[in-house]
Amino acid sequence: MPVQAKLLPAALHTFLLALAIGLAYLWLMTPALEKYSLQAMALVVLIYAAVKIATRAKFWQILPTRMSIETALATFAFLLLIGSTGNLASWFFPLSYIHLFFIIFSSQIGTSIIISMLILLFHFALNPALNQHELVSLATLPIVMLFFLFARKQHQEVITDQYIIDQSEQELAEVNYDANAMEKFLVEFLSPKLDQLKELSNYPGNSPTIYGQITIIKIEIEKLMNHIKKQNT
């Protein structure tokens, strides 16, 4: 049975992401650790995969669970890989955009903006002497961040609109069901019963039978009213 990923408070989630960025920077700036960056990255990826296996059964769900420690693990792994292979000049730098996508779609908006700026500072701190190509690469990060934030907002609006549509369709289906139940009651039960009572009233000796039929009608009306009340609550 999958374990439910823990939803972290926004402040704690932001702190863990900032901590992951700081640890990645310290690791890369420490010569004794920097040479083991790829091994550390691989270990973190394995831990990330283990967490995903424990929390989800579907193997294609690689996006970090919203507001979870998974985003911090992914951040540490991405920054180690990119920072240890050339930073802004790394062949793996385009993975930064996937990293931003992970952060923005698994964090609150405020957290996304703060962490994106810290990632910008991380790359600059590793290599302050930027050439023109590296400066352009660094400048793309806030642009992509803004694009992903806009895409996230549109995605949330689509989900909200779809939810409203689904709710309206469900309510309409319930109304139609109640209308059909009422029509069935009137046509198949009440109308024949009234015709039967009309026939019975022509004979004075049928009073007990008429009373019994009226009692049945009242019982069925109460059942229908109780059903309608349950649908409306």
C-alpha cells in the first residue's frame, strides 16, 4: 500500500529548498567533496526514486509531490550535476529548466520565486566571471520562471473551470433523476390509484378499502419526500 507523502508547511518547504541549494554550493566549493559530486548526485537520485516508489505506484509520476521533501532532493541532485560539470557552460545546464518546472509546479508561488532567485545566485556564486554566453544562459532562468508561473496559473484556472463544470453536470443529473422519479410516481402509481379510488367511491360498502388505499398513497408520498430531502442535503 503506497505511503502518503507528507505535506510540509510553506515556510518549512522554502527552508528545505534553500538548505538544499546551500548544501550543494558548499559541497561544490569543498575540494574534498567536489570530486564525489556525481556519486552524491546518483545517491540522491536513488533516494528520490525510493521515496517515489514508497509514495506512488505509478512509475511515470516523476514530478515531486507538492510541498514535500522530494523537491529538496531533486534540487540538490540537479545543482550537483550541473555545478560539477561546468555550471553555466555545462552540457547539462538545459536541465535547469526542468528543475524550475519541478519547483514551480510543486511549490507555492512565493516559494517558487524565492528559490528561483537563490538558484540564480547559486550559479553566479560558482562562476562570478561570466562571459557573454554564460550571462545569456543565466538570464534565461528568470524568463523561464515567469513563463512557468504563467503556465501554472492557466493550468489552475483550467482545473477550477473543469471542477465547476463537473459539479454543474452532477447537480443537473440529480435534478433530472428527481424529476424522473416524480414523473414515474405520478404516472405509474398515483394516477392509477386515484382512478381506482374513483371507481371504489361509487359503492358505499368500499369505505375500508378506500381508507387502505389512501394510507398506501400517503406512505408512498412520504417515501418520495424523504428521498428528495436526502438529495438536497
